[in-house]
Amino acid sequence: MSANRDLQNNLMMKMFENSTEAIFFFDAQGKALSLNPAAEKIIDADVVEHLKNGAEDAVCRTCRGYTSETDVQSCSDCFLSSSHPEDFSSFQVYLETKGKGAIPYAATFHTIDPENGIRVFMLRDLTTQFETQKKLHQNTMMKHIIKAQENERKRISRELHDSVAQELMSAVIELRTLKYITSDTDVLNKADETKATLTRLLDDIRNISVDLRPAALDDFGLEAAFRSHFKRIEESFGLTVTFTSDIQKKRFENEIETVFYRVCQEAVLNAIKYAQVEEMKVYLFEKGNLLQLIIKDEGIGFLHGGNPIGTGLGLYGMNERAELVHGKLEVFSERDKGTAVHLRVPIRKR
């Protein structure tokens, strides 16, 4: 029994000395009796000295309040002297931490020796957990924003295609029937001019509709949407896109398909604006559990860390979209040797 107790005491001492949690012992009057190395590491030397000397206000020199039901940081009904000590079995407290400012800790403050009024105050740094929660919240909000944006684009796109474009087409057809109603040359010439204007407007509206949200992406998937997009790029800008794909008609999660389409759309647009090329290559393929996209050109390129043409917001947006689906976006470029954009996103097997 004695050997077992010695072992327990030895283990308790090792935990006290080597624990990553800060541990303080206080007497019934709130004076510090002892603190472990982890506790000494997080607070300033003068506060440690006051604690070791038993100063009653030593903790107040470093404490910036605890989180109550009404305040993020409060000193009312202090945990050291509270009339309800049971409320502090688990709570959050802010301490002025060496080199870090006031940061949050998960704390527990309870009596371990009722007879002598000895209490223990234990702290665990919550900074990492808070940063993780903050990042999660940001990603969740960004996903909601992008989803709402894509849904609104889809609604406007369908409205343009199904309503505005159809009305314009009806007007064009009605203008064509004028030749059966009148033989007035001036009227027919004016009708032809108006018909040509409406036809150009109709083409513009269809292009805007597809740019907002291509129906092919929702109805048929990535490969069909890419082929349709590259055909319009060639017709509008004279840029030839050689597209190679091995996914055929396979479908993926809507969020992933949207990210791939938008990243490709942005990368091709950048090449049109800045790369000074007449041809580029796009590869879409699966490898292992990754869906991958490579967009390459042999244009003027740019130096990493330099001052490339443009605002850089396009690359930033592509990176943000990739991160939202746990993907990785890499951009490789050399001056006068071209640019390659490589997107990799993990996919779940259906």
C-alpha cells in the first residue's frame, strides 16, 4: 500500500511539473501557495514574484476577467472569492499572457482540501481552438455566400434565357413577317436594320446568360460545360483551347463542379487579357482520389513575387474557392515561358 501511494505521489509530482496546463494552488484567503513551470511560463516575472510572496492581489495583476452569462469579460463575483464556488468548476478566463496580450483560457477552480481550504486553479490555452473555430466560421460563411451568389446567377441566367431572350426572338420573328404585310421599301429596310440590332442584342443576352451560370454545368456536368465555354471563347476571342478530358459524363458534387468551372473560367480569361497567346491547353482528369485541372499557356508569363499585370484579385479568388472544397491551387509561371494553373480537389467515391 505504501509503495502504491509513493507511486501515486510521484506521478502527481510529474504531472504538476511537466503538464502543459498552468496549475496554481491557493489557500482559503486567496494567497498563492505554489505554481508549476507551465504557469510561470505564461505570466510576467513580477506577477510570479507577487504570487510566490503571497500577495492577495497577485492574480488581479494578470487576470482580465472571466466570461459570465452577461459579459465576455467580467470581474464581478470573482472566482477567487465567489459566494458560489460551484459555478467555477469549468469556465473561461482571460489572462494577460507573456508576449501575447490578453488571451482566453479554459479554466477550472475548485477546492481539493476542504479542511484547509486549499484550492487549485488550472488553465488551458484556447487560442488554437478559437482560431480553428474562427476559420471554420469564415469558411462556412464564405460557402453560404458563394452558394447564394451562384443560385442568384442561375436565377438571373434562366430569367434572361427563358424570358428576355424569348421575347426578343418573338420580336425578330414578327419583324420577318412584315415583308408579307407591306411592300414599302423604306419600312422593310428599317425593319431589317431593327432585326439585325435585335439579333445582336439577343446574342449578347445569351452570352451574358451563359457567363452568369451555364445551363450545361447543371444539366450535363463539367465536360459539357467546358466544351461549350471553349467554343464560345474561340468564337469571341479567336483563342483556340485544346481540351483533353478523361471524366466523360461523370458527375461530382455541385460545389466541386462550380469551383472547377469558375477557376477554369478565370484562368482562361487571365490568359486572354495578359498572356498574349493564340492557343492554350486544358486537361481535366481523375488521379487516385483527386479531381485535377491543368490550364497551360505559352505566353509571356510573370515572375512570382514580382508585380504581374492586373490586380491579383483573380488569383486570390481562385485560391479561396479551392480552399472551400479542401483543394489546392498552384500557379507556375516563368517570364517568356508561359503559365500553368494546377487545381487538385479530393473527391469522395459515389
